[in-house]
Amino acid sequence: MRMYTKAGRSRWPYVIGAAVVVVAVAGGIIYSSAQPGGEPTAVASSEPSASAPADGGSSGAGDDVAPTGCLGGQDRNALMVSDAQKAAGHTTFGAVEVATSFYRFYWQYPYAPADQLDAVSRGVIGSNAPDSFKQLSTSFEAVGDDPTGGKVAAGTPFHMSSTNGLWRVSEDSTPDRIIVSLAAGYVIDGALSPTEVGVGGFVMVWENDAWHVESGISPDQDLLTAGGTRYTGGC
């Protein structure tokens, strides 16, 4: 397996970390950050940039192609996560792509349907994951209509865009256990927010010839901001 931690280092277009609200969801940690003033350079759309695959599909992850943030396609459903998992190779790039697809799938509102959450729990969650990850649909039942703790108004549709997003792999990673941190923009009521950024992180494990999500982590936002790598595409 080819390990890859840094290349083309790129800073997030605006600082991550002001007014952080931490919300525990399904055993993971999500950060919803209200950013300071100033005009960000984020793309004002959740559509993939020109460098993303035209069909939003496989980026060739697992070879020498850097993560696009769109492996599996633009949809935010269980099939997208499964397709990303199947396409991702036994590489750091592959682990990052699967982690990103999982994040895009489960951190959205309205939540994915229970049958899709159950499908991801069965197929993408690792064997040693906590019960909250193995039973995603049950975990979301306790969250209600305000998963961001007020950063997005309760009941307002949102999802995450990897456009202009960042990813970082911890130096503690091994070939079969990759620790991924990532940042993505909130798309609120169909528009990419210029101020709201979500930060997540996952321990990815190689099991049964595929990447699986073992647990959530609390990312070091300073390291992610200073040393994160920008996705080559985004959706």
C-alpha cells in the first residue's frame, strides 16, 4: 500500500475554528463554526468544480489520483457511499474518499431514510465500531430537527459540500488504519454558506478488502487549517 500524507498543501480559504459548537452525532464529532468577518473565497455553489470527474463518479482513487471529494457520485445516499467504498483502493487516497463520502451522506438534514442508514451501518461501518455507528438510524432518532445546535435553524435543510474542502491524514496512521480529518462547507437551503464550515474526522480501517468507518474523532482544527490538502474537485 502506498502511504500519502501531504502534497499540494493548501489552506482553507478562511479560518476554521471561531465560535465552535460541538454536536455529538452517532458516536462522532461534528463542528459547526461561525466564521469571523471578511469575504471568503468559497465557490458559491455546491456543484463540483471543473476539475471533478464529469459524471461525479470514480476518480481513480487507489491509484495515484488525489481525492476529489466526490468518489461514488454527487448523490448523498447509501448507494453513493457503497460505490465509493467499492471504487476506493487500499491507499490513503482511498480511505480519504470513503471517509468523505460517509460524511456527506450522514451529515445532512433531512436525514437519510432509515433503510439507507441501516444499509450503510451494515456495509460501511467497521466490525469494532461503537453501537451508535452500527445503528445509525436509531442514533438519529434522538437528535431531532436541530442537529447543528442552532448553527443552522432547526428544521432547515442542509448538506455538506466538499467544494473548496480540505482533508488531512494523521501521522499516526498505518497502512490498514487511516485517521482522516476533513472540512466541508454547509449548503443551507440549496446555497453554499459563506460562513458555516463543518469539520469531521474518522478512523478508517481496511477490512474484508474495503475501507470501513471504525469511529469518529475530534480533529485538530489548527493542524487541518495549516496542513490540510484541498480536494481536487468537490461536490
